[in-house]
Amino acid sequence: MKYTNKVLIIGTPHHNTLSMIRCFGERGVCPCLILYGCSNNSYVLRSKYIQNYSLAKNANDAIQLLIDSFNFEGEIKEAVESE
């Protein structure tokens, strides 16, 4: 499948994360994933829509990975973790 847009998903090894990946992937949006709180054998990583992913130990490490890995046009004012 050819993707025209991308979305970044930060999540845990949970069926809700997998559902988001599927929803975006089925609509032609390429999901990039930062998964935290698991090892690299999570069922979430087996989705056919995942083309690249990164693993983090916890939510704070996931946010730091995001800041370190991506080039932002503007300044990040606040990062909020939802539960």
C-alpha cells in the first residue's frame, strides 16, 4: 500500500494502540509507532501496517525519544501524557 500521510502513535502494548494502528493503516495513513512499557515481542508490533517503530522503557523516555528523533518546525511548549 502506498501511504501519502504519516501519523505518530505513542502507546503501550494494549488493544487500543493496535486499534489506532489499524484504523489509520486501513485509511492509507502510515502509522509510525513509539511503544513503551514492553519488549520487542509485543503483538502490537506484528501489525501489517507498522513500517517502523521504536521502543521506550516508560512514557518519559518515549517523549524524550520523540524530541530527540524528530525535527520540529516550532517550539514544543508542553507534552501531556493521557491515561
